[in-house]
Amino acid sequence: MNDSRKESLWAHQVQDRLPTDASPARTGVLGMILKGYPRISESFISTEILLLESLGIPIQIFSLRRPRESFTHQSVQKIQAPVTYTPEYVLPHFRTLMASNLRLWRRLGGRYARCLARAASRALERKKTATLRHFLQAGHLAHLRLMDGRVTHLHAHFCHTPTSVALFASELTGLPFSFTGHAKDIYTSEPDQLRRKIHRARFVVTCTRYNAQYLQRIAGRPVPIHTIYHGIDLDFFAFGANPPPAPPYRLLSVGRMVPKKGYDDLLTALKILDQEGLDFTLDHIGSGEEKDRIRTLCRRLGLERRVRFRGTLPHEEVIDYYRRSHAFVLACKVAENGDRDGIPNVLVEAMAVGLPVISTRVSAIPELVEDGVTGTLVEPAQPGPLAQAIRKVLTSGPALEAQLRAARRKVEADFDNRRCVQRLYELFRKSLGQP
């Protein structure tokens, strides 16, 4: 395909799902900047958008990447927000990015030149070309969607790339911005860069108290940081009876195959149980960068008859695995690069349906799981104690009934997504100037 054909195709793609009514909005619109949309592993974001729309927040979605899966959760189909996909990289779309930024430069004059100079200075200082890519993406987005007055506040999910684009877009247009920090994006970000974003944002949201304390330390001074749990749909993840606790026991784990999920530790623990003669199987749902390594380890440990890799599945299929399993296990740990989980939503989902959970004392997981009260916790990267905990839970039978009900109460109290999103709604309502 020649360059002009590519440019024409891209120009057409960025127009998809745009509103046909070009008249000014009665109230401000929230511009949501996402790294990718929709993503099967980020259902908490699409659920948040859907709930905010139901409360009357008008939203436009700006995605820096097209979806990588060929399917998504059914709830995504209910979202009304128009989506604009911006170029993910510079070289394949150099002409498009240059054209939109030059037009914006002509419109903004010295303001654009000053912003570009600051971005170039930061790129040289950090020795990272990604800084300029983020600036060009912000300029492209500003030219396409942010100069007509409809969008009056920007919000980015994840404090790395999306928030960098939001910050540059804010500098170019004068629009205020905020962001939500989650897990990896917080702990693998350069502290100086993260501090600058926190200080420039109107407010910051994060999904655990553990994260909020870390961000407050990074900020170095009082800043508006709000802890708002993601929450889940309690009607969808209804509490229900699981199969009788008898062998062969069925274990379940849902998560991406990345270092912080500890699947190497889990497989080692399962090998211990296998050698001890426990009759069990494990269903794993998810994919990830370590998929080949984990599957190779499974074969090397001789666990092929015990472990079944199901791949990535939508919620409508995952719920059936929750219902048919005897226990849920997630062996989280801190990766070598500092990456770690916050509160994995899958633990919340398992507790909601009445499935016993076994996990580790990492990051904010103890904010959800209280050992011996709402679940079982062991130290991370300890396969031996993890194996003992799995055996104890699987063989406890009716003795766990009180724990399962306490777990459901905990989820109902703190992780009902309708209550959680109400706090986020209030922040956005004020930022958009809604009455």
C-alpha cells in the first residue's frame, strides 16, 4: 500500500464512531485518554465508563492503541462514547502526525512553540524519544478533537503513556487534566516524572490505600489524591453455592502470565501437592508475555494432566469457572522491575461468588483479604507454604462457610462498583461544571 493510501486510510479510521451532531455540547464533555480500548484485561475501565455514562457524564474516548483481541466483554457494546484512535507510533504515521501538529502550530503560534521546546528539553534530559512521541500524539489529538470547546476536562487511565499525552495536551490547550494510577504504571515510573504529573494534575485517583500512600510520598507535599476502589457488578457476580468439596478438587486462577502474578511459584506449589498425592486440577484463564515460559515449566514439572490453560475469555465464560471451582489461587509477588499488583479484581470476583481465595501479602491485597477471616494469605515467593495453604482450604469442607460469607460482606461493603463510581462521578461532575 502506498503512503498516500495509508494516510487516507488512517484519516478515515480516526473518524469512526464520532458523533454526527457537531453542535456545541450543553455541558462539558470528559475526554478519557486510554492506552488501548477496549482491552479484555481492563474490564474495570469499560465498566467505569458505562456507569459514568449512566449517571449523566458525557464522554469521548481517545485511545492510543487499537484493540488487540478479536472479542470483548458484552458490557462494552452498551457504551455510547465515541472513540478516536490516534497513531500509536511515529514512523508508520509520520506524515499524519506532522500535518496535524503543523496545523496546530499555525493556530496556537508561540504557545505551541514553547510547549514543543519544553518537550524537546525533557526528551534530551531523559534521553527518551518517547517523550516527543507523546507530545506529537497530544498535538494530533488537540488538533482533531480538543479545539472546539466540547471537551472541558481530560482524564487519563494509567500514569505512564496516557498521562504523558494528557499532560502535553493540557499544556497545548489549557484544558485541566487528572489521572488514575493503578499498579505497574505507578511502581515502574520514574519518581521525578511521576511527581511532575501529580503536581500538574487537578486531582489524582488510585485504586488502593497502599498506592495512595506511595503517591503522597512521591508528591512530597499535600495534593488531592483520592482512593476509589474499582468495584465489581454484584448482580453479575452473585453469591452462589459451589460444588461439594471433594476430590478431584478444582482450582482456578485468572491472570496475565507476567512475573508479578507468580505463576512459577504456583506451579511449584502444585508440584508439591501432586507429589503428596492430592487429586486436583487447575484451570488457568489468561495470556501474557510469559505464556511460553510458564507452559514449558508446567511440562518440565510433569503437571500437564493437572493444569489446563484456557486462554483469554470474556466474563460471560469466566463466571462459569468461578461457579464450578473449589478454590481460587493467585500467587502475586513484586517483580524485579518493581511491578506489582494493587488489588486484583479477580480476587474480588471470586470472593463475591463465594469461592475461597488463597493469595499473598503483597501490595494492597491485605486491604481486601484478611487472613483467616475473608480468605487465606501467605508470604510471596514461598511455594511450600502456598501448597500447605491450598491443601488446607481444599480439605476444610463446611468449616469455611463463615469465611465465605464474611468475604461476600466485605465485597458488598467496599467493592460495589455502583457505590465506588459515585465518588468518581462527583469529581468529574465538579470538573465539568455540572450542577
